[in-house]
Amino acid sequence: MSLIALDPASPEQNDMTRRERIEQRLQSALSPTHLEVIDESYMHSVPDGAESHFKVVAVSESFAKQKLVGRHRMVNQALQEEFESGLHALALHTWTPQEWFEKGGVAPDSPECMGGSKSD
């Protein structure tokens, strides 16, 4: 696995959303055949625009021969800088292309937030 080092000082990086940066980092690290990066921050008790909670669906041959924890470590390592700069939660669905096909090409819905409520 290769890590992508993004220069936070570059103008391109400053214009990117966290979702876009996550996509770029995972494309580089995993060469996925399918990648979804979904900002689920709105489902949690965080300020508008927080970009702190994401769901990632990644389908890659890079996951072959890797146990689930190894797959998650690969993703977490690729996103280390995002965790250091405010990424709070990451729901991961990591499959090989064969596993993705067997699942019908659909990731499970995320559960409701069990933490604080914006209505409180």
C-alpha cells in the first residue's frame, strides 16, 4: 500500500472538502474498483459543515488475503492526516470485488446516532 502525502499548504488542498481529500487519498492508496465516501455528519450532534463523520465503501483487490482488521488498518493509515485534523468517525465497508458482487453491490445503511441529539 502506498500512502499519499497531500500538501496542506497547496491551494488545491485548501479548496478541497474533507470528502474530496478522503476520496483522493483512498484512490491513491487502494486503487479501488468502487469507492463511495459519504459525509454522514448531518446525522450526528455536530455543527453544520463539521465534516467529522463519514461512511466509506471501498472495493479493492488490495483487500485480497487481508482480514477485516487489516483492511481497516489500510484505510485508517491512508487517512491518518484526516484523523489528526478533525475526522472523528469512520464507518468502513471494505470488500474485494468478488465479495462486493456476492453482496449485490450494496452497502448497509448506517444506524441512527446513539449519541447526543441536535434537538436537545
